[in-house]
Amino acid sequence: MEIIHEIAMDSWKEALKLILDKGVDFKDENNRICREILNLKIVVKKPFYEATKPIKTLFSFNEWKYPPLDEIAKVILSNNIESGYAYAYGPRIFNFQNKINQLNEFVIPLLKTSPNSRRAVISLWDPTVDSNLINRENPGLMIIDFKVRKDKLNVTTIIRSNDLFFGWPANFYQVFALQEYVKKALNCDFGMITTFSTSAHIFEDQFKFIEKILSKKD
């Protein structure tokens, strides 16, 4: 299934409605009622326009404490693991296995020398840590792919498990922050952001909040 919109908020709302209306229910490993659609593709054609609006919508509820924007960005842009997090994307990007800076030592130099390359890929799944039957604190973002076409930087990410209500707004903003970082290094324009969620889901206790979001007119 594919959702395409100009801005993140419209893509997010359509995805939430799609899962709410057509998703299949099951109990997950934590015994939560989960409503899921498999292999959902979401395209945001203008990611730079109000990239934070889905997060700010979650801020507007008083039912939970959602991480602030700077904390969300640090998870993917910082080489440190923030307090309270089991893992962070930043160390896996900028110092994978203490061996390689995947962005500054590979993706950016590659795209500077070969702008049409199809090899500008970052891997966030570390089999030495994550392919473990006991460890359940694994990254949701698996692959981030960068392609420059017509002088625009397009980013596609594969997400193995994506809570579309809480998780997607943060994941989208993180990928946007990474896109902006690479875009500046390459001196090109923003292209699209595409997320491909192999499990796009919401949970039963989120339904009433999702309905409130869908009922609001922007």
C-alpha cells in the first residue's frame, strides 16, 4: 500500500486512518492488541515543510510526555547514547562497531564523487548485537538509503516495526534531520522522504487519540 502527500502531517493522518479502518488485529509479544498493515509505503514530497507538525500534535495531548525535538534529533545525530535509551542510531551511523563513520566517511564522499550512485546506504541493524533471541531492544530503523536525482537528495528508509502513532513522527523527523545534514554537505536541494514500514501498526489504547486527530481540521 502506498500513501503520497506533499507534507508529513497529511501522510501521517492518512496512514493512521488506513490502519484504523483496514488493519488486522492481533496480540503482540507484550500482550497488547495491535492493529497492523504490512508493507506500508509513505512518501512525503516536501519534507522540509512543517516537518515537526506531527510531533507538535502529540505534544498537544496531556496523556503522556513525548520527547522534545532536540532529544529526538540527538538520537540520530549524536555519537552518544542518551540517558534512558537502550540504544541510539547516532553511534551506529557515526561510529559503527567502532570501525566506520557511515555518513562522513562513506555516504557523503561517495555522493560527492558519484552523485548518481546507488550505493549510498547506511545500515543500522548490527547482527552481533541485535540478532539475539534474548535482546528485544532493537532498532526499528534498519536501512537508510540516499539518492541524488536532478540535484535533489531523496531519502528512503526501511523500518521493520513502526508504531505509526508514537513512532513514525519521531522517525520521520530523525530522517529529515539526517537528510538536512547530508544535503548541506552536498550543497543540493531537498528531495522526497519515503518510509517503508514492514509492520505499520497502532495499539488499541491509541485508538481514541487517533480519532481525535483525524477529526481535527488543520
